[in-house]
Amino acid sequence: MKTTIKLQGMHCEGCVKRIENVLAKIKGINNFKVNLEEQTILLEVKNEKKIEEIKAKIETLGFKIEQ
């Protein structure tokens, strides 16, 4: 399943790297791309239920998920 998560609060490549490091550790993500300019994360996950877990992890880093 592919989805896009829209964020608020990414300011630099350091923000992108922090998010990428967290996503790389989550099992069940087939592919992801963090886009600083568009403030988005493109995700391909095995299970739709993983999306909420991913959003929660990103929020713990201090980024806000747009609904």
C-alpha cells in the first residue's frame, strides 16, 4: 500500500535525516522517500495498520502530522 504523509516542521536536511533514521528501523516499510521541499513522506507499507505507528514515531521527533 502506498500513501503520503504531510508534515509540518521540517526545516533542513538534518530533519530529513532524523526522520529517515527512524523510518529505516520500522519493520513493515517497503520503501520511503522524505521530501523536504514538499514537507512530505511517501511510504510503501505492507500493512495499512503500520501507518498509525509510523505517524506516532514521527510525532515523537517533534514534527506535526497534517490530517
